[in-house]
Amino acid sequence: MKIKFWGVRGAIPCPGPHTTKYGGNTPCLEVRFIEANRLIIIDAGTGIRELGNSLVANELHKGPIKTQIFLTHTHWDHIIGFPFFTPIYLRETKLTVYGPFTHEDDNLENVVGGQLKYRYFPVRRAELCSEIEYVDLKEERLDIGDGIMVTSKFLNHPLYCMGYRFEYRGKVFCTAFDTEPYRNVFCNDPDDPSYDESMAMEGEQVAREENQRLEDFFSGADLLIHDAQYTQDEYESSKLGWGHSSVEYAIAAARRANVRRLALFHHEPVRTDSELDELSKKYCDTEYSGNIEVFFAREGMEVTF
Ligand SMILES: [Zn+2]
Ligand SMILES: [Zn+2]
């Protein structure tokens, strides 16, 4: 497999002089299954615009673009690039868009394709001539052909959000963004009048089990791409419940799960290149990361395994 990062930022695109090294585009990954000659895309943040242009410039002459997009969820930063993905305007393109089932009235097609309406954009969905199919996913295991298996798992985020595990020719690639560690939702303070010891203990146990389930999900991965938007200090001081993880937690979870390589991902938009360099010095050193390779994902970076 070969993975290329086209967008690594969380929340909002942040171009400018302070983000030229790590990049300012929001999430998009290109995943190549080389022997099978297959391309899969994860998320349609602003990074997908350049990926689409690259496909049209470099690959269209070999034949029509046929690909699958796996959306982790439908927060803006993960879908906003979709109307700018040039292949959707080409008649021969065949696209399947997978994403988490929502329990609301809007299905995936309405939420993602619904960006193509005059209120938001000058082209309407009805004017697209490519073939686009939408598949609403729950937690499941899919055989998508050529020996590629995909498992989906819900993460801990303010709306339904999927982690993906791809298995192909003995190699494993996993994503876990956007997500936050599960924690006890019941009162933990014995001095609080609402404290109930058995509820508190049960809450702790459920959180432990859910965190373990997620680590089992990405266990043994050759590459794990994990949410690491905050430092632990930032997380504890004001970001609890926002649906994102700290760098420290991502590394500890990856170590427990015997992951080989960990890409820290979904960078905080205000984080400058020099701040990310500083964090790299601190956290990507083997003294901290142990025997796994840890790096902060950068736009344009490729990883092959
Ligand atoms: Zn996000
Ligand atoms: Zn999100």
C-alpha cells in the first residue's frame, strides 16, 4: 500500500506563511493498492481539490477515473472539498461514496451531495454527469474486491464518525480521526450530591472497555493515522468533549496496540510549522515513542509499506 497525504489540518483550511511546511488543507488521503491498481480516497476536505486535479492531469489518459471515497464523517472540514473534486464533472467517472449512516432524516447523499445547490455553490447536483453512488455504513466488514477488506468502526466524536481498517496482502492500514478517548460520563466526585458509586464504577468500566475496543481495532497496524489535535495540557485545560485526542494519548494508545508506524494527524489550525517542528522534536524521538515510528503528517508526504 502507498498512502499520500493531501490535507492534514483539522477544523478549517489555514493557508499562509506559517503553514507552508505541514500544509493548510483539511483532511484528504490517497490510498493506493499497488498490485491491484486500485485507488481509494479517504475524506473530501480541501486537499481533495489538488488530488482531483492531479488525477485528471496524470491519469485520465489511461482511462476513466473509478474510485471509492470513504468519508470518516460529515463535519465540514471532511467534505467541503467535494464540489471541487474535478472528476465528478466528467461523464466517464464512476464514484462510490461511503460514510457513516446517520440517524437523522438526512442521508449521506443529501448531506454530501447537498453542498451542490445554489445556496452554497453555482452548480447543482442534478447537473453532475458522472455516476455517483452513496453507501451509508454502520459497523461492518466489507469485501471491496481485489483482496481488499475494509472494517468500519464508530469513534468517539460529537456525531457519527468512522474509523477504517484496510487489510490487503498481509498489510494493515487504519484511521482513527476524529476521535477522543472515551471517559466516564457519570459524576466521579464523592462530595457531589449526584454521586452514585455504582454508576461511577460502571461509567469507568464502560470507558475502559470502549477504549480497549478501539485499540483492538487498530492493533498491529503497519500504519495508523490518529487524531492528535491537541497537547495533553491543551486538552485538559479546555478541550474536553470536543471530540479530539492529544498527541500523548495517541502515542500511548498506538504503543499499547503494537502499531508499527503512527502518523499524528488533524493538526490544530493555529499550530505553526515551527510549533509542529518543536512538538516533533519532543514526541517523535524514540525515547518518548518507544519502538514505533512516530511522525506529524505533512501535506505531500508519502508512506509505503
Ligand atoms: Zn475534523
Ligand atoms: Zn469532526
